[in-house]
Amino acid sequence: MDGFSFSTDVRVRFAETDAQGIAHHASFVVWLEVARIAYLETFAGGYEAIRERGIEALTTEVHLRYLRAAGFDDVLTIWTRCTDLRGARFRYEYAIERGGELVADGYTAHAAVDRETYRPTRVPAWLADAIARAEGRA
Amino acid sequence: MDGFSFSTDVRVRFAETDAQGIAHHASFVVWLEVARIAYLETFAGGYEAIRERGIEALTTEVHLRYLRAAGFDDVLTIWTRCTDLRGARFRYEYAIERGGELVADGYTAHAAVDRETYRPTRVPAWLADAIARAEGRA
Amino acid sequence: MDGFSFSTDVRVRFAETDAQGIAHHASFVVWLEVARIAYLETFAGGYEAIRERGIEALTTEVHLRYLRAAGFDDVLTIWTRCTDLRGARFRYEYAIERGGELVADGYTAHAAVDRETYRPTRVPAWLADAIARAEGRA
Amino acid sequence: MDGFSFSTDVRVRFAETDAQGIAHHASFVVWLEVARIAYLETFAGGYEAIRERGIEALTTEVHLRYLRAAGFDDVLTIWTRCTDLRGARFRYEYAIERGGELVADGYTAHAAVDRETYRPTRVPAWLADAIARAEGRA
């Protein structure tokens, strides 16, 4: 997908469907997190590595547009990119695709905080660099 | 809360927390739905009544801003209003409060569809009227 | 319900249903936890009070029999009792009822552990006494 | 693992953890379903194929023993076998393993029902045969 260089796949679980017969809209929020964690694993040594260095990433905003229904057992490709890293803050943008069709898109915003104090803390240089490299800006 | 006349309470379940020790951000999306259903029960005879009349309401957009963490067993008040009802489309706006503090806010957008064809269908007059009365515009 | 003196109600959320049009069977596991927490709040000062005293309760076993389907918006009464408290271990038994009909029943087993070491630790006397009183055995 | 010939892997999602810092015990119930669906895909053309032939499989019982905690991002191998197929009823047995250690085990019981009437219906011969072949009994 244009403008994205990373994707991860999820398969819709039966438990993620609802009585409308489709994937419940809250399931997408979980999948975005799955995609972020896959992204960090690929480019930055994993989310656990970040937590072990004393940083926690809070989610401060979620936005999703649902364009098509997703059904049980559908394989969805979640295109993911990290943008707007500045100080303690950063964003992810997503395009969720199934067989070439856009199913949903959205973004999430995050703040890095110190794991002990939960105070905002600058994203460390090693992580900012890893993300910049991933996004082809370094 | 200013501008809202309806609220419903949820209590954060242990299953809704995550390893950060706080309510997982996807849980809020479920609570907004709980609030919408309580709203429809109070003002429009319940969501099941709407479904039984052949209408399904799809969620087409979710937006949430997380301002403070919510913890296990916290009681959250979800202020809810229905806005911008036009044709097949309508929105809900939310303010999630705990003890006078704003914890999160957001909106969701929806489309009424025919339950058989899943084609957009005008929100029926009886439902539009019920919502207008609830929001003091009728 | 015979043999139970405590119950708590849950209402089936739309997010808890699945594409079979009924409450997903994993939702019941969450409701049992909601019932345990309500039980502890009523009889033992709440689960947070227990955690604050340095004890965590792990779930070591879950058993559920599903006798009837539960639907969206159904109000379920979860009859709950605490049994077999011995050393670090205790059990809960449940009967889930809707309008006089048994929908499901089951039990869960638990171990009290030290919150720091996660080693099994005797259920403290004050909590064992509170439970014995609740169950009419003290 | 002894006595099992099929397994599927899941990776613990952050949303599946709770404030004890470990995977919530209800998450395991969802993973068992993921394993059943992978099993049916491998041996019987997928769960959707079964539903399309007019059969729904209800879960009538769940039993899980939790022996070790599972943490965020752990990869768990779910060994799965189908047993005791008789008439409309069958069971699955599971062993959940991580790096050679048993994390949990359990079983689920199921009933095949007609998709329209929700009445119990004999598991069709083609499906019973597929399962018997999978389990090396045909």
C-alpha cells in the first residue's frame, strides 16, 4: 500500500465477531496494537525491550474509520507506519486491507512515559533512530 | 456535565485491565457501546426493538482521546448524546468522567442499514423523533 | 437459588455476543470474575483491599457447563458461593440464571499468592473469617 | 506432545494481559477456539465450510487448569485433539505448552446443531470421517 513499508496480518477470530455476524468494531483497536507490537519487534527490538529500559507507551488517542465489514476468518493486512515523533509523543497510521480492498483506516497517538513515575519522557534516541530508519528518514 | 443530559455508569472489570495496570484502551470502545445501548433503552425502546423493526446500526467511525488512566474497579460515568442525525447517518458524542475529572472523550459515527440487505436506510421517523425529544430539540 | 446466598447481575453486552447471535462462551468466564469481585466487595472489603494487603488471587481452574444460550441484553443472575477454603486454596461455585432458568453453572479454583514473590500464601484469617461468615459457617 | 498430532501457536497480545501482569485466564478460552478452528481448517475444510452446510457447533462445556502464568508476547503452542465423537456430541482436549513446559490443559465439549432450528443434529459422516482420519482412527 502506498506510503507504507510495513504490514502485519491478523485473521479474524470467532470470538471477535458479534451478533451482526461481523468483526466487532472494538476488535480493530486490538489489531492496531498487535500491528504496533509487530512493528516494534521488526524495527526496535520489541516492546518488551522498550519496557525493560524503563519506558511505557501510553495510548492517548484512537481514530478508526470502518469502510467495509470484516467477517470471521478473514485475513486482514494491517499496514502500519510511525509518524510525527517529537519529544515524548508519536503517532501511528494504519490502513487495513483485505484482498486489495481498504476495510478500515485510522491512527493512534501515544506518549512515552517513565515506567515508575508515569511522567512523559522523551523517546530515547536509540528508539527514535530505529523508527526513523524504519520509515526511511535516516 | 455541560451539554449532556444522559449518562450511564460502568465499573472497570479486572478483565478489562492490562499489564500496564490500567484499563486497556480498547475497553473504552466497548463502554461507548454500552452507553449507546443504555441511551436507546431510555429514549427509544431499546436496541433490540430497533433491530426487530429490520434496522441494524453499523459503526462507521470511532474517535477517543484518553486524558487520564482508568483503574480496576473505577466507576466511570459516560455522558452520551446523539447528534447530527441526517438520513441514514448519526453520531454520538461522549465524555467519560470519574469523580468530576474528565478521563476520556470522543465520538462515534453510525449508519442505519436494512437488516437484510445491509444497504443504508433512512433512520425511521419514530426513532429520529425519539432522539430529537431526548436531546431537547423537539 | 438453593444453596446460594449471594448473587450479582450482569447484562449481556453487544460486544460479548458472537456471529452465532448469542453470548460468546468466553464472556461467561469474565462474568464469573465480575461475580467474585462483587462477592468480595460485599463480604470482604473488596478485591483491591486484598491486593493492598499484599495478596493476589490466581485462578488455577475454570469449569463451565453451558445449558442454554444467552442473548444480547439478557439480564443474568450469577449466584456465587465460596467453598473449600483451605490454606492458600479456595473455590467458587456458580449458577447462572435467567428468569428462573439455569443458563450455565460451574466453578473456579484459586490460589492466594504473595504479591511480590507469587509464592502460595495462606489466606489470611481476616479474609477466611469474612468468607466463613458470608457462607454462614462462622 | 504425547498423544497429540496437531498444534497451533498463539502469541499473547497485550490486550489479553491484565493488571496482574499476565495473560488473563479468559484469554485461554479464546485461544482454545482459535486452535479448534485451525484444527478444522487443517482436517475438515474449515469451520465456515461446516457452517455453510447448515451446521453450527455449540460449546457446551469448558474446563481449563492453569499451571503456569503466561506473559505478554509469549508464544504458546496449543496441542489439540478431537475425541469422543458420538452422535451430535464431541470433545476437544488441549495441552498448552511454552518451551517444553506445560502452561495449561483442558477440554471443551460441543454439540452439533442445525443452523436453522438449533436442534442437536448428528455430526455428518464426512466430518466424522475427516476427524477420525485426523486422529488416526480410520
